[in-house]
Amino acid sequence: MARQALLVSPELCIGCRGCQTACKEWNHLSVQKTRNTGTFENPPDLSRTAYNRIRFIEMPTEGGPRWMFVSQRCMHCGDAPCMTICPSAGAIFRTKEGAVAFNRDKCIGCRLCSSACPFGLVRFDEKNRISKCHMCSDRIASGLSPACAKTCPTGALKFGDRNSMISLARTAGYNKLYGEEDLAGLSVLYAFKESPKVYGLKENPAMPETLVFWNEILKPLAYAGFGLAVGASLLHYLAIGPKREEEETRHE
């Protein structure tokens, strides 16, 4: 199956947050108690009970404040740092549609995925297991759209073949899409009219350098060292261990 993707168009979003409600309903996510902090934005952040949210960005202009509403969720990177760094096989995996999904039962709670995510979007549940948007992997596997895109009343969220989403954005006048090439291409593409920084996203996202060093140099050395230690212990046991036990038994 061709890779699927979400196309996010902030200029079309009206901030209704129907996508948030649809996500909670489909994924059986509980409510989250919040308090007013002087903004219309709610909830204040992604969490174990909020896989996606709408960020409210207020920008002052000569004609008064300008509002922008930006959908925030896992980006489903083509080259996902969270998958690369995860030490537990199968805890984070990619579906054939391109979604970066997870298996809580295999998560060991090390939180390396959170440190590796260039966007800071990974969250954890009450048992310290990964909890994030999985692009409704159960729905898209059955040929359905993610709940958020299905609910969006203005077309700010569209879902389909990734190449088709890119062509759709081109036709609408967006010459460059955020995430089109970053990290081997994101499966959540943003149609921006201005700089990504205006929308609260960083240019050229990548895994932090410290984790690249760990993953490419220190981790292989650690595995090699562990293997040598196990081999040395086994060799010691076979060559020396049993003889010493026999000698100690005779002396007693």
C-alpha cells in the first residue's frame, strides 16, 4: 500500500477542536481536568489522554490580533528517531500505511523515545508507557480516515495517499510543504504560508546530536562490551569455575 499522510492547513482551521473530541472518542481516552490560565487553548499540552490538540497562536497586527490554529500531534516521521533509539523490539513500529504506532506491552519506560523526538511530542501514561497519536492505525488499516480528519468540518485536516496530498497542496498554491523531505518525509504534512517558526515549528528537525552519538557509537560499543563480558564469564566458568569448586570441596 502507498504511504498515507495527513495534510494540515492551519489557515483553514477555525479552532472548533472537533478533532480533539473525535480522537478521544475513538481511542477511548478519558477526560483531563484543566484550569484557565488566561488562554482559550485547552488542554495546555499533549498528554496520555490527549493525542492531538489545537494550539492557539495569537499574533499582533496593525488591524488587531490575528489568530492561527495549528494541529499538534506525532509527526510519523519516515525516519523516526523514536524508533531508531528504542531498545525494546516492537515497542514502536511502522505500519504498512506509514504510521508510527506503538505496543504498550513491549514498552520498558526508558523514555529514550521522548529524548530523541525532534518535536518533543512523545508522552507517557500512568504506568510510564508510551502514549501518543498512532494516526488511528486501526482505522486506516481498514481503509478509513483517522477520526480527526473524518470529523474536521473545514478541510483543515485531509487524509489520503501522501503523494496525492502533496499534489493537492501544490494545486492550492503551497509551493513548499513542511515535512515533505524532513526526516525522510513526515506523514503529517503542513501547508504553511509563512515560516515554520511563525507556527511554532522548528526548521530542519533532526535527532539531537547527543543521541546520534549514543545510537551510532556508544550503543554498539555497549553491546560489544556486554557480549565480551558474557563471553569472558562463560569462558571463566568453563575453564576455571568447576575446578575451583572441586578443589574447595576436597579441602573441606
